[in-house]
Amino acid sequence: MERTLVLDCIKKIGENVKIEGFIQIKRDHGKITFLDVSDRSGLIQVVVGGGSGKDLRPQDAVSLIGKVNKRPPNLVNPKLATGEIEIYTEKVEVLSKAAELPFDMGGKDLTLQLPTLLDYRSLTLRYPKVKAIFKVQAALMEGFRKAAKELDCIEIFVPTIAASATEGGAEVFKVDYYGHKAFMTQSPQLYKQMLVPVFERVFTIAHAYRAEPSVTTRHLSELTQLDCEFGFVDFNDLLDLLEHVAVEMLKFTETISQDLLKEYAIEPIAFGKIPRLTLREAQEIIFKEFGRDNRKEKDLAPQDEIDICKRTKEKNKTDFVTITHFPTKAKPFYTMPDPKDPEYSLSYDLLFRGVEILSGSQRINSYEQLLESIQTRGMDTRDFEMYLQAFKYGMPPEGGFSFGLERLTMHVLNLANIREASLYPRDMERVDIRLGK
Ligand code: AMO
């Protein structure tokens, strides 16, 4: 008999079907055993008669043939898509037996501490509410891809081993590359820029590596970046483009993930017109309205980001705010200084629900200016030979931006820690297994 997905059983009342999946919950009631069986389409109640369900265990992979029955009206579960039906069987074939679980996975929430959640990742990812995080993440990725393609960007795939650090700073993993020095890329930055003269508009979904020296709730050592880069654009075009992509991808995600977002009791995203503030304007607001004087700082502090977003939500009915003009010295070498005031740069961050989810800038596109920028930061232009080639032979005005996928997922779902939004998070303490255990 051919397999039926559990969701399709709704259309097969009275028929015999074969379903395959995992036992999520098992409840014994004398000779009868109730199972919640899940497959990729959803979850269904199975009633096992004849006392044959006794040896079954949660997470057993099973196959069974049974009859689809309507449930009695008082036993209908309105929260479940298959809540009006159940399957009756007297024989369950175990395709693969699960060991006894180290914790209960049958409750509404998986109330585990983060280290346990991650130590047992192969198991905890199967839990419906944990799995839902990655379905939302996939929707974000699809929404991004769709928005970027609609803007005529072509998808590119770029290396993650490179001859030079892309973002500067010390947060870079060195690689012993056949006895030579190489680095894990901190971002796809240099390659996406190099491809502007080739394709004009590009996007990529890329792994990025940051040797973050501390453990925080919003930093990973390996992250996923969603990047765009555009040629023949100015600063205002770039602000319009980044806001457009952010709104389109999140609207798309909200539409296709409605049920999952409901499970997380997430408020709808507010899409009012996005205000734009320079860093110094934002810091002035923080000083005047929240009493913290951070007006000389090179970035917003985490609490500043939270307060600016709350204020914007009240005033502008949006969950987003764009912050521009960060100090040139605090930005990577490729960032264009503002010609009107070179101390500040043509850079921007997009804040969403209290956190930076994106950053980017207009880039230096003059070869000579770029050489100077690399040298004044004490870096060696020879490490950037291939990159510089692209600028030597004609680079239009250009710029772009990058979203952090896990950061974004975390804040769409209001998760407490970014590690929950990474299938297999890497940080100072963990590469799958806990280091120093
Ligand atoms: P930036 O370094 O700001 O910019 O990174 C872009 C976005 O990536 C996310 N992010 C992180 N997420 C988790 N853990 C980390 N350690 C981490 N670091 C960054 C954030 C951030 O907004 N090349 C530039 C982008 C550009 O100019 O186009 C860059 O990488 O959400």
C-alpha cells in the first residue's frame, strides 16, 4: 500500500491508509494505547487496539496500516489540523526503535535549559516547537531570495576561505592552508563587491565566521549572512533598497508562517514608514529622553537599540528604524566616508525589535582612495590583490548590505538566545559537543 501523509488523511475518512512517522506521545489506557504520530505534514492521533501498543516508545520510527475514523464530537481537538479524525489500528511496525529518552518530550513546551537543548540537538530539533523555528528561518531565506531576485540581483556563491580578513579586527579564524596563511571569511563582503562589475546586482546566502571573544546571547562564531550588493546606486537608493528588502522578506515570512508564528504567540510585525536617524541624532534622543549620555560612542549600546525601537514603535507604528552615519574610523576599510563630513561614513544599520539585524554602506569605489583606506588602517594592500583588481579596472558607485539570518530569526520569534535560532550553533564553548567537557 502507498504511504499517505497524515494531513491527507482528512480526505480519507472511512478508508484504510498506511502512514509512517515518529511517535511523539504515547498514552496507555488498558488494552488501548493512544499515539500522536507525526510526519513532515503534521500530527495525527492513532488508537492502537488489541493491547499491541505496549512496547512502543516516543521517537520510535513506525509504519502502520489503519482505518481513518471521525472522532466523537466531544473528543475533537480544534487546535490540530487533523483534530476531527483518528486512525484505528491493531498493528504497528517499528521501523527503528528509539532508546529511552533522556527527558520528557511530550509536553506543550520543552522546558530544558539551553545547554541540554544543545547537547541533545539531534533529539530536541525533532520537537515541534523547536522545529518550527527552522521552518520560519527557511521562510525568511525564501522571502529574502524572492525580494532580491525581484530587484534583478543574481545569486552568487563565494568562497569562505580567503587570503585576507574581510571585516578587519581580531575576530578572525586563521587556517593553515597548505602551510600558508589564510582566513575563514568574516563575511562574503569582498567577493560580492568584486562581482558588481560583472553582474551589477548580486545576492548571496553565505556562511561567515567570527572568532567572537566573548559569549553573548546575540553572537555566534559561525553565522549565516543574507547579502546584497548593487552597482550604479547612491546612498539614498541604498537606504530605499535595504528597507524594501527587509519589509518584503518579513511580509512574505509572516504570510507563509502564520500558524507557526501563532504557536509562538508573536504579535504581528508593525510595518509603518521606517524613520531614518543618524547615529548622533539617535544618541541625542537617548540622552534627552532616557538620560544616558552616549553621545561620543561609536555605536549604539544594546539598551539604546531597545529604547530607540520602543520609541519608534510608539511614534511611527513600525518595528524598524534605520540608523546612519557611523564614525568612519569604526567602520571597515571599504566604507565610503561622507564627502560632506568625512569623520562620519555613508553607513547604516537596520534595527528591528530592539536589535541590529542588518548593516551595510555605500563603498569606496575609487581604486586610489581604497588603497589609501587600506594603508591608513595599517593593512597590507598585497593581501587584497585580487579584490583591488576589480577596482583598478572600473568600479561604478556601489553599495550593499547584509542581514544576520539567526539574529533575524531570533527577533521574529522573540527567542531569548541566538543559539536557539541556529541548528548547530558554534560559539567559544561549543563545536557540536561542549568544549572542555
Ligand atoms: P556586520 O559585521 O555588521 O556587517 O554583519 C552583518 C549582520 O550580521 C549579523 N552578525 C552576527 N550575527 C550573529 N553572530 C555574530 N557574531 C554576528 N556578527 C554579525 C548582524 C549584522 O547586522 N560586510 C558587512 C555587511 C555589509 O556592509 O554589506 C558585515 O558583515 O545581524
